[in-house]
Amino acid sequence: MKVMLLANRPNLTTRLKRFRETLDELGYEVIVPHFDTINWERVAKEANAAIKKERPDVVHVFNVPDVIYRNLPKLKGSYFDKLIYDYRSPWGLSVQMSFGYPGRVFAEHFEKKLAISADVITTVNTPLEEKLRSYDGAEKKDIYVVPNYPPKSFIEADGSEGLGDEAIIFVGRICRKEGIKNLMRIAKKFPDEEVWIVGGGHFAWWHLRKMPENVKAFGWQPHEKIPSLVRRAKMCLVTISDSPITPYATDRSVLKVSEYLNLGKLVIASGITKEGDRKNLIVVKSSQLEDTVGRYLHQKPEKLKVEDFRLWEGNRETIREAYEGLW
């Protein structure tokens, strides 16, 4: 069976890469088109052209921005047989935060269109599954929850960088959306604690221009180096500000939460919802971050047992079932 995985920036879409690895293991022929542009309209045209050329059996589309894929339902039946819609983020709510309620209506129109047209839906957590089922026409769809967990190879990486004393660490994009202001407030409140920032962004230089002396910025690092850096940390942070997206961003969908936890670290997170019982995960309001960091600063994480690990390989049978359920 020929499967086409579609994302507007596939080389940067970790979830697509994980699906590809699993589908390859399951024996599917997988095609991933790459595009010469990030312009949404041009990506849409190139994606449609790729489908018409390859004529796959299945198109598996990874959402955001959903408007790019608005014409896929028209191609279904003529150029491919089955559609899988991967709902990894509530695009409508994200657009609402920038453009108000009319933006949400616009974006959710395309979410609903793809959800209703899909033969099978995959998503990252239960709140997003429930949101999909609230759409008329999608409530009885087959929806499979495939969490964003790291592969086993991530926790098997060895070594550390010899960077000195233990630190508080943040890994991710340096921007307002990821809570860089919250992180800077924490760094200023605890001047005797070294704070490591591993990541970058278009305006990272601006956000870090007045960073305290106890902050060390590493910039973007190859993903294979992240485990060795995290292992040196006493505490890991997720500093997202609370927003309408918070109920739909959980420990099952925010990848770095499980990366931290699988490495046995204490994690203090805001801007997300705790979906299940996860050892060493403390979820608080963003306004409570500083006090919570102070309370747990000298507390050691609990030892992990085998059942505490959450790995991508655990999704294999769910993915198999989702694909076999197409026919």
C-alpha cells in the first residue's frame, strides 16, 4: 500500500518523521513530498500536484495550517482512496489568539471540513479527540490517540557535556508563545541558580539582550545532544503562559515534557494540562511558576520504574490498527 504523508514543512515536522519510521517498519510504501516554498497557496498547489502524480492509496495529512489542504476532499476518490487527518493542534484557537473570534471561525471551518472528509482521524490526546467529536459529522469517526512521545533511542543516548554545576534547563523556541518572559522572571528571582536555555528563534537576540548573568544560552543544538544536556539539569521547565489552548496541550502532546520525564527529571510546567498520572511532573498556572520553582528547587525526582516510561514505540499497534481500519 502506498501512503503519502503531507505537512507543509515535513523536514521540521517531528511527528511526521515518527509516523514514517513506524509505517516503514509495518511494510508500507511511504512517500513524503517536500516543497520549495513556505507560501501556503504554493504549498497547496504543489501538494495537490504531488497527489495527482503519485496517486497514493492513502493520504495522511498533518494539520496546521489546515487551509492548505482544503481541496483534498475533492481529490479523494479520483487521485487517492483514503484520507487520514492528524489533528495535532487546535489551529482555530491559535488563530483566534491573533485575530479574534472571526479568525477562529475561519480556521475551524477547514478543521471541520477535513475531519468530516477523513476516513480515519489520528490525534495526540483525549481533549483534542473530544473537541473533534463536538463537530457535527465527525462525532462517530474512528479516532485514534497517538501521543507525542520520544523514541527509545532518545533516552539511550549517552554522555554529558561537562558544563559545570547542575542547572535549571529550558529547551525550545525562544519566543513569547513559549513563555520566554516567564523564564526570565524565574532566572532573575533565583540569581544563585544557573539557568540554561537550549534553543533559538527569529527574535531570540531581542529576548535575550538583557538576560541576567546566571543565564547561559546555548542556541540551537542537534537533537541528539539534548539528552546529555538535560541529564545535567536539576530541574526542567516548560514556561508557556496560560491561554485558550492550555486545556488541549497536555503531557501526551507536548513532546519535550515526555523527553524530560523519560530522562528521570523533575519537570515544572505551565500552559499545559496534566492528562494522566506522570511521576515527577508538576503542572501549575504560569502565575505560580516562580513560587513553585522555589519550593521544588532542592527536591530530588522520584526514581522511574519500567511502567513510568512513555515511548513512541508504544504507539506501533495503535498506528497499525488505524491503518488496517481503513478497509
